[in-house]
Amino acid sequence: MVDFNALAVAGVQGLQPYQPGKPVETLERELGIRDAVKLASNENPLGPSPNALAAMQAAFGQVHVYPDGNGLALKEGLAAQHGVTPEQITLGNGSNEILELVARVWLAAGRSAVFSRHAFAVYPLVVQAVNAEARVAAALPADSEQPYGHDLQAMAAEIDASTRVVFIANPNNPTGTWVTADALERFLAAVPPETLVVLDEAYAEYVEAAAYPQAMQWLERFPNLMVTRTFSKIHGLAGLRLGYAVSSARIAELLNRARQPFNVNALAQAAGLAALGDPRHVVASREVNREGLRQVVAGVSQRGLAFIPSVGNFLTLDFGQPAGPVYERLLREGVIVRPVANYGLPNHLRVTIGAPAQNARFLAALDTVLAP
């Protein structure tokens, strides 16, 4: 028998694929239950803007035609929103593809990337896939103001002449922690100019803290900065897979060399552009999340559970013991949350902030599974 694993490139041989949240249909089929609730993947409970749905409907008649490979209309819309030029935009099949493109363009054997412990699981995957060195900086301690969050000083200490990329998630998934504008600005000023800093802002639109960085405004000051965003979260378009990066035009041009042709489909482009034109939906989604976060924080606090303070659309709970059994019992109550042991947090579970009824369902399920 041929050992195809041994024939694969070194970075892929030991790679473990990303594990998404369990789908509702799978849980209901496995356990024979109905009306399960998924609070595992940080999806928007309001769904997409009605404008985006209408734009997709209008685009259906042209699905036999290849989409605009450059995505010009969407790039122009994004450029206008962020005060940049279309040449500074790179479109991706979700912002996840942007992260993979970064690894393909700048990382290889003999080069290193730096990211924080407990950061987004895709960072180590894309680094390992290209056989680069992953340097995992220690996170902030559990008793800090940002428990398990990014320690920028520790990250800076990991950078050397081999480091081509630094990944920073702000806010971070799964902890919900964040770095301030002052701290990030000092960090960027100290990073060598030949090291690319990828600022992953997938949850940025949910953040209402005054000290949160407006990093898009720093691109001219820091030519080695790239900011990534997604339409999967506050815009409610996770099923279409649409994300983007904003950077210097030179960095964008390099990413587009490696980007696959027609990587963003026509429906996604149409929906994304329409979503940009509906700021009221973003405001409404933020308000639902704000109230939902209060509801869940109050509920878990009343039940004596510890949690990591979050500025995203999720909350990570600390059960003080391995959380796997709690996760399994919640599944039997028809509530899907996210275990985060693979992030180095075996005692924690992450729950997405849903609509009020979904949040109440989760809290009621907690009462059942934690009952003595």
C-alpha cells in the first residue's frame, strides 16, 4: 500500500483540519431530537439585511455567467466606506481565505509567524500548511484585565529576522478580549517594517469601547499593516463566504497574484455591496447583541459561573473543570455551543449571543445540565 501521507508535503502531513461548529441537522439526526438551537459559530441571529437578500434574488438570473473576477463594484463600495482606494482591497472567500493567502505569499520553511496562545485556530493551521515556524506567545494571565488575551510585549519578544507575519485578532476569538488603540499603536511602531502585521477584525463592528483602534486610518503610517474584515458576522452572510483585506496597494497586488480566479461568487458580491448600503441593519444587529450579551452575562452570573469579559458576539464560560461533559449534556438538551479545548481552554465553552429566546433556551439548558 502506498503511504500517501508520507508523500504529502511536510506541513500537511501532521495537519489536523479545522473543526466547525456542529450543524443543527447533524445533531437532530444523531440524537433524534427537534428544534435544536445552534449557538456555536458566532452567527448573527437577525440574519442578513433584507437589501442583501433582494440583491441575491436579483443576481440569480446571471449565475450562468462568471462573476467579476476583480469584484470592482464591491471594492469600490468598500473603498468608499473605509476611505481607501479600490486598489487597496483584496476580496476573499471569507476572511479565512485572506489568512491562507497571507501564508502562501509570505511564509515557507525557514520563516516564522507569531500569534498569541488562545488565538483564532486558523493561524496555526495556515502556518503549518506551508511548513513555516509557528511562534506562540504567552497570553495574558487569567487574572488580568483581559484574561487570556494578547500580550503584545510577549508577542514582540518572539519577532526576529525570520518573522514575516504577525497575526493579531482584535477582538480575539474565542476569548472576546481586545487590545486598545494606544497599545496597538506602540506595538506597530516597534515591529520591523519587513514584518507584516495582520490585524484580524472579524468582530470589529460589535465593539463599542471608545479605546478600540481605528486601524484603517493607520495604513499610510504603517505600510506593513493589513486589516481583515468579514461579512460573516454582523452582516449575517456566513453562508456566502465573503471577506476582505485592506492594506497598501502593493500588498494587495501581491495577494491578488496568489488569489484564485473568481474566488468570490456573484451572489456574494451582490449581497455584500447591498449590505454595505444598509447601515440600519448593522445598528440593529449591534443592539440585539448588546442586549443579548447583557442577558447572558446576567444569567450566568446569577448561576455563579465565571466568564471572560467579551466585546464580541459571544461569551466564553469557565466551568472550573473539564467542560467536555457539559458540552455533551447541552447537546442532549438541543443546545449547541462550542468547546474550546483545542484553543488551550479545556475548562471553557463558548456560546454565541443569540436572539432573546435562544439565550433563554441556553440558560434554561444550563440549569438542567448543571443540576446536582
